[in-house]
Amino acid sequence: MFDRRLLLGLAAAAVIAAPAAAAPVLNQPAPAFTVADADGKSRSLAEFRGKTVVLEWTNNGCPYVQKHYNSGHMQGLQREATAEGVVWLTIISSAPGFQGYLTPPQAKAWKAKAGAHSSDVLLDPKGTVGRAYAARTTPHMFVIDRTGKLVYMGGIDDQATTDPDSLKTAKNYVTAALADVQAGRPVATAVTRPYGCSVKYSSAD
């Protein structure tokens, strides 16, 4: 006889498991999307054509995310990138009832309290955008060049830990990718392993 607790555990794991959709393809057009932001405005990837775009998956309850935000590190990266004309989109794909889910007012309040410098916060409660990009963790990072091609996907850096001290010696893959894009050269490290909390998708969608 199956153990009921085991079955419940497996069911819970299935809810937060990585999406089954195929991963986007490097150096090919990034998956298109249209989704509402925290102000209720419809935003699409197409409207940013001609600009470099960073996609950042986040979950404010995740300790890996908290490492970057509580230290001010993520805000600093956002500030530097947007000052250079980069569009930085923070995406929340947590489903209602799951860790990290925020309503539009809550998302606006979180951004203000955190002092985030992202260009916008996009709300993806059905996981449509997350699954299109096969986003698995928070954070999970993607860089799209001015032509709309995906040129980087993976972790934010090489320190898969929640310890903020790791930021002192971390190699940041996103800033390195942005530097390569700005210089007009191929991204040297284009794919890395993402780390963090699993994106909290709902299995019902």
C-alpha cells in the first residue's frame, strides 16, 4: 500500500517542478510574450526591439533572491544596466497561493520597499512566460540583444549559495554578458547552470 504522505509529497513536488516546455534556443529569437505589469499595463517583448533586454525571474520569499536584494546587489546591477539603456524586466511567475506570488499592488509595494531599479515588474501568475523560457529558478537570468536574439541564459553568478559574503568574490555572468553585447562581440559564457529556489508554478495551468 502506498504511503499517503509520500503521495502528497510527490504531488507537491510536481506543482513546483521545472516546466516541461523545451528550453529556448541560444542565438535564436527569444520567445515572444505579452503580459501585464504591476500597473496593469500590457507589456510585450516586441516593444523593446532595438534595445538590450534582461529578464530576471524573482520570488521575494526565496533566500537566494534575498541574498541579492537584501545586500543591495541586485538593485546595483539594475541601476548600472538601465543607466546604459538596458531594459531590465523583473518577472514573477509564482502562482496564487504559492511562495512569491504578489498581486499588482503588492508587487508595486515590494519594488518600492526593495528600492529596485528594474525597468518594470511583470506578473506571470499562470506561468506562461516562465514556461516559454523554461525558467527553473529564482533568480534565473536571460539576456536578449538588440535584434531580439537570446544571447545568455542561466545563473546570475557562479556562487550557488545564500551567503551574501559570496558576492565579494562572485563572477557575475549577467554583467559579463552585457559587456560583451555592448562591445559587439559574442557572449563568451552564454549558458550557465541557474541556481536558487524552484519557480513556483501551478500544475493546474
